[in-house]
Amino acid sequence: MFRIASSGINSILKKYDLHDPALVLLGEIVRAADSDPRNPHPAGEGLRWIAHGFGKLGFSDHEILKREFVVYDALYAECKKRVVGE
């Protein structure tokens, strides 16, 4: 699933001292999809479904990652829109 991204996004935010509110929101959604946080972001369940769906499509791991990157890009764009309030 998105395990690498879940732990990776937290590590990246800390390591590079990133405070982009859209990245923070993205991290909340990824954590909700990949773990069982106390107050999960509602979008996390949809991301979890998408991740499980990728696994059912019969693609290679490389192809799944390539396609998941597009999902992350789209999700980040939406996070930016939401935090700016457009």
C-alpha cells in the first residue's frame, strides 16, 4: 500500500524542515490511509481504496508506482487548493 509514503512523508517534512500546509494535509491523508490514527482524515479511506485497487489491476510494481505518483500529484494539488481556500 502506501507504507513507504506514510513514514516517508513524515521523515521528509522533518528532515527538510518543511511546513507547507498542503504537504502537512497530504501527510494526514496518507497516514489515515495507511494506519489507524485516532482522528483520521476522511479522505484517507478513499486513498486506501485506491491503493487496494491498484493491487488488483495486475500491474507490475514499477507500473503501480508510476501510476500512484499521478494520484499523489493530484491529491497534493487538491490539498493546496483546500488550504488556500480557493
